Amino acid sequence: QKEVEQNSGPLSVPEGAIASLNCTYSDRGSQSFFWYRQYSGKSPELIMSIYSNGDKEDGRFTAQLNKASQYVSLLIRDSQPSDSATYLCAVTGAGSYQLTFGKGTKLSVIP
Amino acid sequence: KAGVTQTPRYLIKTRGQQVTLSCSPISGHRSVSWYQQTPGQGLQFLFEYFSETQRNKGNFPGRFSGRQFSNSRSEMNVSTLELGDSALYLCASSLEGHNNEKLFFGSGTQLSVL
């Protein structure tokens, strides 16, 4: 059974701070890694994807992947109240057509 | 381009009934996936369709079924509803369903079973 684990939170950070979200996965064969953002009452929206070890930056967001440790993280710099949402980590395996999601970390950015 | 469209937005059913949910993918997308989201279990994969064929199925009982039509639109059906089937059902589409593709989610159907 493939598992993706996230700290459920809530994670509270002050406005302007760095928010750090973490995720571990059980399947060593996992190949693609995604971070989705879900606002309350809305559907998930992809914000980052990463496929190889290292860092990937997109604006205020940085995704980090360490396959040896089976660990994925998302950093949000200069956090804004509009970043308050649940962040879902998702993973796919080789030849897989399904995403396995973590249960999400709820982030609250305090003005 | 229109996004993924799911209908209906809300449904209320009673135990033992059956329900059919509909999903229209983004134009040109041939892969449609279905997910169930509950507060306790999070998002769980139900099944994925491509070119009218089910390619992958999650760990759900046979009461959950689906199909895809030649225009890529998809339906999922839940028979003999149970209280535990109350959830948000999300449909997502992508071009070919490859594991590195971006999934686009619809707004979901909120199903309440009484």
C-alpha cells in the first residue's frame, strides 16, 4: 500500500515569514511529485511539480526532493494571508496513472 | 478554454439508492480520473479512464463503477449507497494521463447520503 504522509497542522506562520511544508512517501519507485493547494470549499490546484532530486523554484515557491530519504518539501517565501489553504502532497509511480495524495497540511498565515 | 465541468454540484440521497455523477473534461483531454475526498481519508483514487477504457482502479468496492464515452466525457455510478459514501467526488482530466502530467480538477460533486 503506497502511502504519503504529511503533518496535518495547522501550521501557523506570520505574514512575510517562510512556511515549510513536508511530505514523506513509502514507494521507492515513485517518479513524479506534486504540490496542490486547496482553498476551503474549492478543488485542488497544482502549484508545483518536481521530478528529480534537488530544488525547483517558481516565484515564491520552492519544491525540494530527496529520493534517497523519500522526502519532498515545499517552501513558501514571504508568506501572504492569501496563501492560507490546505497543501496536498501527491506522488505517482512508474507507469502509474493515479496520484496518491497525502491528507494535507493546513497552513494559516497570520497578518 | 472551459475547465473541467462536473454535474450536479450537490446531491442528497438516502441509503440504498444509486447515484450517477457526470464529468466533462477540458477539450482535448483524453484521460479522466475520479477521486473521493473525505475529511478522514483525504483524497483517494477511484479509477482512471482513457479512450473509453479503465486503465487503473483504486481500492474501492464494486459498488463504485464508471465509464467513459467516445467524446471523453465520463460518468461514475455508486450503487446501494451507504452513509460512508458521503463525500466530495472530484473529477480530474489530463491530456494522456501520463504520470508527469498536470491534473486539472473540476469543482466536484458533494454527495450526502442520509
